[in-house]
Amino acid sequence: MDFNIGPRMVKTGLAVALTLLITGILEMELEIVAAMAAVLAMQPSIMRSFKYIKEVVISNGIGLIFALLGMVLVGNNPISVGAVVIISIAINIRLGLNKTVSLTVLTIVNMMLASYEDTINIIYVLERLSLVGIGVISAFIVNVLVYPPDHQKILFSMIKKASEKTNFLLRVIPNKTMSVPHMKDEDREVEKLINKSRDYFEIISDERNSLFIRKRIDFLRNIVIYKHMIRVLRKKHTLIQQLEINLENIEVIESGKSHLIKNLVSEMNTYSENVLLMYEDRIILDSDLQKETKIAMRITINNLIETLQGSDYEKWEYVFPIANSIIELFYELDKLERFVRMKEIRRNKQ
């Protein structure tokens, strides 16, 4: 069993430590509330931390209003606390403040758990709110200063891993060199990796407006490239699924078509690998050679379509989904190659 302590775990621990240090210096009670707020407020990126703080101000304002109304109107018994929490959660979700719901609940409970000796006044409100504020601000400070994540490196490693998996499947599926259960497991793993890459791309997209980016133009160009890389991954996964479903039927109906498709898939796979290697500066692709390769692929695709003209519906039913997936993948790869070449040209000019 692996035991990994990642940067986010370390940052969460440091945020809690900083929170407890500040509350200890200020001799504040209920420091556990501030520590919980620090844990809830730790975000995967600096911009998300900044957005989280803005959402916290709005959602906690709502929670504060309902907490005070609840205490004045119905007291602070368990039923009234529960009712206020339900109403506040509903309003937060309605306003699209889903990420700060947990912190809002913490604020409400913190506000409404006053003992009978406590006097509800402005000092009391500020003390309770400051506990949450200290936790959130501590998390933000730690997120900015400690282990600032290299999002581009992390995202590309995810994309590369997913790409290697898809390339492997596109090699073994046409040749039937993998058992069906194992192939299905690999397919699920690929889908998981692609979804993970897509989710992380949303995080890196949020950083576009960050003040902490040094080479903004390069960053924005890479964002576009990563976006197209993920599109290529999704098209490759679609092709994999279509091959799994239809290739065997094509071989039964007409083996010549399956041989043509296998050659195309092999060429597309090589093309995909070369574009990624070119992005990493590991190879230099001759543009004229690539043009010839693309022309050859276009001719093969056209031949495949032409040979199906006048064929029975049954043949089209099996061949067309694969042919369509190959065409869409080729289109996305062609666009990705152009973006990568533009990046290379700009770098050479600098």
C-alpha cells in the first residue's frame, strides 16, 4: 500500500498550523472552528483560492443574516439551528455558491452555538466571524507561498499518460492481442484518465487571469494546445470504442475493409505519437514529409468511402462509425500539429 504525502496535504497542514498560531496569539476561543475553516478553504490553485474568498464573503453574509434572525426569532435550540442551515444551503445553491456551502454551515453553527451567558452584540459577531476569516485567509496565504503548483507540468503529464494508454489500445485492439476483460479494464482506465485531464484543464483555465503568471503569452498559447490535446484524446477514445464494437463484424463481412481500417488506425497512431513528441522537442518533424503522410491518409480515407458506395446498409452500419471516428481524429490531430508548429516557430524567432 503506497503512502504518499502530496503538496496539497502539506499545505493543508501548514494552513491549520498557521491558523492555530494566529488564534493562539490573539487568545481566541473556539480555535477549532478556524482550523476547520482552513481545511475547507484549501483549493487546488491560487485563482480558485481567490474566487473562494469572494464566494465566502457572499455566502457567509447570507449565513450570518439567517443565523442572527434564527437566534432572535426562535432561539438556538437544535431544531432552529437545523432549520437555518437548511434555508441557507438552499439559498447558496440557488445562487450557485455550491463550493462554500460547508463553510457557510460552519459559520451558522459557530454563530448559533452561543451559551446563555453570551451576549449577542457586534463584538460577539465579529469574534465568531473572525475565526472563519482567519482560517480562510491562512489557507490562501499558504496556497500562494508554499509549493505553488506547476499546473502546466502536471496537466501535460496527465495528458501524456492518457495518450500512451490510448496509443497502446489502438495498437492491440486491431490485432486482437488482448483479452476482452483486460481490454475493458484498460478502456475504463483510459476514460478515467481523460476525465481527470479535462477536470484539471478547468483548474489551469482559471489561472488565465492570475497575477502570478510570469510568461502570460506563452501560458495562454499552451492553454490552447492543451485544450486540443484533450480533444484528440477524446476522439481517440471514441475510435477505440468503435473498433471494439464494429471491427470484428467488418472482418466477417469483408476482410479487405478491415485491413484498410487497420492500416489507417496504425498511421493515425503514429501521427498522434509524433505530434506529442514534437511538442516535447524530442523530434523534429519534416513538414513536407508530414504533408505527404497526410495526403496519403486522405487518399486512403477517400478510397474507403468510395469502395462503400452502393454497398449494403449492413456494411455501412459497421464501417461508417469507425471511418467517421478516424476522420474526426485526423481533423483534430491536424489542428493540434499546426498549433504545435506555431509554438515552435515563435520560440525559434525569440
